[in-house]
Amino acid sequence: MSEITYVRGDATAPQGKGVKLIVHVCNDLGGWGKGFVLALSRRWLEPEAAYRRWHRERAGNDFALGAAQFVQVGPYLWVANMVGQRGIRTGSKGVPVRYEAIDTALGAVAARAGELGASVHMPRIGCGLAGGTWSRIEPLIERRLISAGVPVTVYDHD
């Protein structure tokens, strides 16, 4: 079994050959405007447009905590919008991150990465605005992706 590869760099410019899947965490409110999503939107319009449409039409689709949406942004490049945080603010119920939702969404990512023969690339998901801790996220990635043979690279921005 391989391990997560950690590199310095920009997760919106994934390294290596072959099909790549960029993974990040979204909220369940349809909000897109802070954190890593800004870097995605600077590079491509499709992930934000798809996410907003997915949220707007949620009465007739699978938009919910734990869901993942896959958006193709290039011939060999995809973005996975994972709904892994409840709301956007820390409040009486704690931080917005929902580890069980990220775990479920990572299961969908593992399946799609397998279908595409893709490697997975991400920032430290769930640990920025969502308020999560990497010590809780990393084992989910190992269980869902690494154990399924999916190569994972985590980018720490300079």
C-alpha cells in the first residue's frame, strides 16, 4: 500500500502524468466565495457554475452532505466538489466540517478515480474554513483512497 505524497505547491496545478482529479470540500448552503474555491474559480468557471446549479436544483438531485459532484475541466483533468461542511460558520454546534460527510464523499471519489484511472490531488481538505483537523482527515483519505490503490498528492501552498 502506498502513502499520501505531500508537496509544496498549488493544488489547482496538479503534478504528474495521466488523468488527475482535484478534490475539495464545499458547504451545504450553496455558498462559493472563500478559501480554495477562489483558486479554482480563477482557473476554471465550470466547477463553480456546476456547484451552484447542483445546489439550486437540489430538490431533484443528490445534493446533500456526503455527496460528490465531478466536473471535467480539461481532457485529463476533473474537479470533485464534495459537500463536507454544514454551513459556513463556527457556532453552538462547533466547526462546519462534517467528517462523516467527507468520508462518504471520499468513497465516491475513490470509485470515480478508479473508473478514470486517475490520481487524486487536494489541499488539506476540511482544514481551512471548515475548521477540521488533519489528524482526523488523513485517516479517511488513507482508508478510502490509499487502501483502494488511488495515488494521492496533498499540496501545501507556499
